[in-house]
Amino acid sequence: MAIDIGRLETQLLQMSASGAPGRDFCEAISELARTGRFCQLQNVLPGIVYDELWARYQRDPAGFVAGWQMLAQEMRQGFIQHARQRITSLTRLQADSGAPLPAWQEIQRALDGQQNDLLRTALALELLELVEPAVLRATHLRECVVAAPSSEEADRYLDEATRCYFFGLFTACAVMCRSVLEEAIKQKLPAGLSRMVRTRYRNAATLGNLLHEVNNNLLLTGIDPDFPRVANQVNDTGKKAVHQGLLSEDEARVCLQNARQALQLLLCK
């Protein structure tokens, strides 16, 4: 059965609109403030939100009431967009201009402390938007089949790197690709060489350090001679991700494919 992502988004918006809390919430605050019953909000709002609203009300009672009455009208159409802006504001640094917070942020904070329906809807919409691009990216990969397992940590690193690629976190994908190779190499080194590496690099060997040791001890390690070349490409992309800026989708995909190929060479026996 075909899954229509656009239809799911429409249905989600319809469900959220049917029980939109924003307008009733704004009207209730406005009415309580207008009739001198502001203190009743103390039992239903988080403390930090109540304190902020009370301070604003004390500065300008008439303006406070009028502002929330206006917001009650605006929230009919804008509460989902406000929720999405709220999420964005949580993901970025916010410059302190000294100005009061926008009123919609006050509403979001108050509602977040109760049923969380606004954030739930906004996050669901964002995740739905990721589905089709993730599906397309998944078609570029095949299972990474190896002859011998590495470790649970390596599996988790590879899982995270791959999911970062699926969901558009391309720079994080490359960083995790370096981590999975570091872990897999450490598990593959012979005991004597492993002890020497730990001592030489004080238990903080980078992927570049490990590849240097592997390249100088290929016969001892028994690792495929093609491995260092492919793994160095992963290391170079990972270093670019850390030190030079954000990566493109193509760079992340190539890095992930190289990491998988390197794992297959490393774990071929």
C-alpha cells in the first residue's frame, strides 16, 4: 500500500486544528487579568512562566489584557507556525537584546508545561518532511556485509553515522564515520601492537594515528593493504567536517560509502 506523506501532513494539521488550544488559552489569560483574578494562573502555569507574565501585567495591565485579546485572534491561524518557530529557537543561539520575549513564546512555554500538543504537532511535521529525502538516500546504500564482527560500539557508531546521513545531518555523519573506523581498528590490532599504541598516544590515538600504525605494520596486523587508502579518505573528510565547515550531501554519502568499504576490507577475515 502506497504511503502518501502529503496526505499524512494534511491529516495531522486537521487533527491539531480541531483541538487548537491557543485561542482559548489566550482568552482565558486575558479574561483573568481583566477581572483581577490573575493569581488563579499560579496553580496552572509553570512557576517561571507565571512570574514572567505577572511582571508584564504589573508594568502595563491594560496593555497586557489588550495584547492577549489580540493574540487570541491570531492564534487561530498561527499556533502551529509558532510551535515550529519555538523548536527553531531551541536549536540556535539567541542574542540577548534586552527586549521582552515575543508574546507567542510566552504562550508556547506555558502550553509546553501542560499537554505539549503544539510541540508534538510541530515535531511530527518536521519528521514527516524528512521521510522522502531519507528514503531516497537509503536507496544509495547496500548492507555492509563483513566476514567477522567488530564490537557493539562499532555497530552503534555505524548506526548513528548512517541515520545522520538519512536525516540530513551530513557533517555529523562524517564525524561518526571516523569514530566507527577508530573503534574497529582498535578491536582489530594484535595485542602487542595495541598496547604500544595505547602507550605511545596515551590512550588518545586519533584515526590518523591508528592509520599510521596500521600502514607501518601491515604484515603484523594482517589487514588488507587497500584498507589504509580507503580509510584515509574517510579521515580526510572527517577532519574537514571538524575543522573546515559543514559538508554537502554528496560529501557525506561518499564518506559513508568509503567507511563501509573500509570496514569490509578491515573485517574480511
